[in-house]
Amino acid sequence: MLRGELVKPQEQSQISPDWVRISMAAAIELGLKPGRIQGCRCGCINLLQNYPEGCYANCSYCGLARERPGAAEENTFIRVSWPLFPTDLVAAKIGAKDAELSASGGIGRVCIAQVQDARAYRDLVDMTRRVRAGAPDVPISALVSAPTLNEERLAVIREAGADIIGIGLDAASQELFHDTRGRGVRGPHHWEQHWEIARAARRMYGAFKVNFHVIVGLGETDEELVELFYTLKDEQIAAYLFSFNPEPGTAMQEVARTPIARTRRIQLAKHLIERDGVDRKAFAFDEAGALVGIDAPDSILNGATESGVPFMTDGCPDRAGAVACNRPYGSYRPGEEYRDYPFQPGSADVEVIHDEMQLEEVRGGAQTT
């Protein structure tokens, strides 16, 4: 049975732009759901469009995939439930919470995510305007579906109030993209189109005001990830790193998560490239593309590791430039190891990270074999 075939009757009319799904952490932050988030606040209010048919894309790892069994409203997205509320109510709650938190900088950011649907662009503009009206000072990101857009539409989204464009590239190579998001899984996404939209948005919105989401663990090599990080840095497009976490019912539900040591090393490599300007030649790979050496001064390697920053959640910034989108429980479940930390790691956390990363195995100038 395809998604959308079993939809609660009341949800037939509870669709975007008048209704919106909100991540559970964000719903707790706004007081729309009971509960508390351990160790941190939810810095970004993540919103998701809602249609009874779900999403027309068919990404093999995504909880919203067209061919995932079950009803759309019963499925999760990045393994998180997304309760449904009226958009105007959510916008008002965002404005009220921003005022309540004004002394500490307010709500960090709102992110409105599109799904793949013919109505998605029109409704994104409408929803962005509603949030802007309800919360005039809160920065807004638009997490867009590239096939729904062109340059003219990117300009309208900016005029509606979004200052950052996010795009789910997810796969680190064109071949992997085809196999997990494109025609290889009967999906509508095209690698070239994603890059065209990202580059058009970069010209329009500015340097590092456009980002690609990139997932570790879909089947890419370390070398492909490192090369992508360099390319994006050169083009002044941000890379936000996610950790693959298999969603039940998806085509990739049986795929194992990547080892935590690999995740930590990729996080460190990304930080060294983006923040420390480490040269491409510093990274060595074996014939399979696995990272086998990092030839950088100990002061840089140790400084980055001890700071804990490389291992924090990647995401869009707040008004002060700090990461707002910390996505509590987006890459792990309560009680599991942190794949990315939604808060600044303390000394005890750094000790755990050090043990997980096993940096000594790759420290130094190992040569590609």
C-alpha cells in the first residue's frame, strides 16, 4: 500500500498553507506539546508542509518517501514525529515565544520545509509570509525542493521573508544521488538541477546564505565527502552535515548506521577544511576511498577536537551568528550516543568524542595506496 491511501478524514482538509507540521522538539519549545528537552533548548522552529498525499519524491532513506507503506500522517521525518497545527496558531506562538525570550536573543530561527508537490512553492511563499507577519524579527530559512523552483521563484521567496535557502543534496556524489534520490528509485530529483538552483540562490542571497544538507552513511566514500566539502567551500555554499539513521519502512531500513568513529572523523575533516583551511593534500585515502591519514599539525588537530565544535549539530545561524538549528534527537534517540551534539560539548563529552573518534589511527601523513 502506498503512502496517502489511508488518511484520517479530518486531515483531508488540514493541509498547507493553512496547516503545518512542526517537529516535536519545536512543539515542546512553543508549548504546543508537553515535555522537556534534556540539556538544551530547541534553537530553531522546524516546520514542514502537510498534504494528505505526503511527498511525491521517493528518496530511499526518507520517512516521507512516496512508496513508504502506511498513511502519510503516521510516518516520521528524520525519525521524529511532526504533529499538525494551524499555521496561524504556530506563527502567533513563534511571535509570543520570541518576545518572551527577547532578553536572551529570542527564537534563533524558523525553518519552513517544502515537500515535493505541485502546491509546495505557492504554499511556501504563503507560509513564509504568515510567519513573518506573526514573528517580524525571527530569521526564516526555506528548506526547498529544487524541482519546484527557478530564479524567479527564489526571488519571491526572499521577498516573502526568507534570508537563507537550504537544499537537501544529501548524497555526496552524482552516482549515489541517482541511486538514492533520482531515477534509480523512481524519484523526480536530478543532481544537475540541485546544483543549478543552489548556484542561482548563491548569486541572489549571498555567500554562505545557501546550504546543502549532506548525509554521512548513505553509501558514499570519505573521499567523496572531503571533495564535496572543498567544492562547497570554494563556491561559498555551506555544507550542513547529517548522520544517516534508518527509518522503519523505507527502502534503506536495513542499512546499518555508519560507525561512530567514521562519523567523528568526517566531522573533524569538515571542520579542518572549513575553519582551519587545511589543504587537500593533508587527507589521504585508500583504494576504497576511506580516510586513512590526516597530515595536519597536532596543535590544529588537538585544538579542534578539544573545542568540541566540529561535533556539534550543523545548521543555519541565529541573529548573532551562532548555530540556531540544533535539531535535538534528529540523528539519535534519547539514551543513544550523540551523533551530533545539540549543545556545546563539555570536558566529559570531549573525552567520549576522543574515544569514539580513535584519531590516532589516522593522525599523520599516511599515503594513498
